Amino acid sequence: DRTWEESWKNIFQYHNKSLFNKLTDENWSNLGNSLKKYYPMQASEISTIAKEFNILFPQQYVSFNYLAGWVYYHELAHTDLYLVKNIDHFPRECTGIIAQSKINENDSTIHHVANMDQSPTAVRNVTLHVQFINGTKDDILFQGVDFYWFTTGLSRMVLKGYVSVQENWRTSDPPLSSIQVINDIQRGVIPQMFLFRKTMERIVSLHSHLNVY
């Protein structure tokens, strides 16, 4: 139940200043069109999320193309478009650990523990435990805890019994060419935010024969 001021306003303003304000109208259009062309299911989901944003926060319009930009945030943030000067904090490397606690002789629990070194701190107010399900809430395919859920992907995921994964940010020095990265996006290169989801869906499909795409 966070207000716009307590959550998305600060997040969007922060990243507009450091990255998204550098994109042209043509860039935004290309991002949205690429998402629709190569990932139509996710594009449909994001279109619905954009509508929900505008219902919940009618004072601030959030477009489909803007959320498409967030799908490709990690790709764009490693280019020469990203501005690290005059901002409060620059996101550094993430950290994760895997640990096992032995409850008794016959039972033990695996823990995937991670920080999310992301700015601004308002991301804490929109971070959710997300579950991808097969029709019903009792049939959980995979899940994760993240604030990137509004891209329809996650940067850290767990598929019980198979794999636990998370991103690990690394700085590009020198930064990548934004022209080249946007050209790659237009050719259908999978965004990082979809990589884990697509991988999990593939594993589920192979091992349980569910109708997952």
C-alpha cells in the first residue's frame, strides 16, 4: 500500500536522471517494438502492468514503452548512456551465498541468501516475493524475491530441486556502445531480465512435460 511518492516516483526519477532521459523518442519506440516482436507474451503482460500502474497512480502516466525500457535496463546501463556523475549512489556488484542448515539427521534446508545492491533505497518498498504458477497458486513452478517483477522477469530465481540463480552486476570499462546495444535489441537479443525466466520455463517443460512457453 505504498504511495507513489514512497515508491515508484523516487525509483523512476533516479533512473531517468542517470539513464532513461538519454533515450530518444526513436529509441523508446524501438524498445517497445522489439519487445512486441520477439517476446509477445511478455509484452502482453507488461501492457497489462502499465494499465495497472495508471489505475493505481492516475497522477503519473506510465507507458508501455517506458516499461519496455526497464526490460532492457541492464543492457542499457552498461553503455555510454549511463551517467554515474552527480547521483547519490552507483550500484556495485551484488553478493550471494548458498548455505545448508542441518535440521536433523534426515532433513536439511538449503538457503540462497543475496543482497540487491540497487538504488535508490525506495526499491525496498516495492520488492516482492514472486511466484510463477501453472494455473493455480498451489502449483508453483519457480519463484524469487525481487523488485524487477514489473518487467515480468526477475534477477534472482529458485526452481526447487534443480537450481538457484542470481545476477551479479559488473561494471563495463570502457562502457559498451549504446548504438550497438540498441541494434542488438532490435535483432532480438534476449534481455537479462528474461534470461532466468526462460531458463526456468525450459527446465520445467523438459522435466515435468507441462505446457510452459
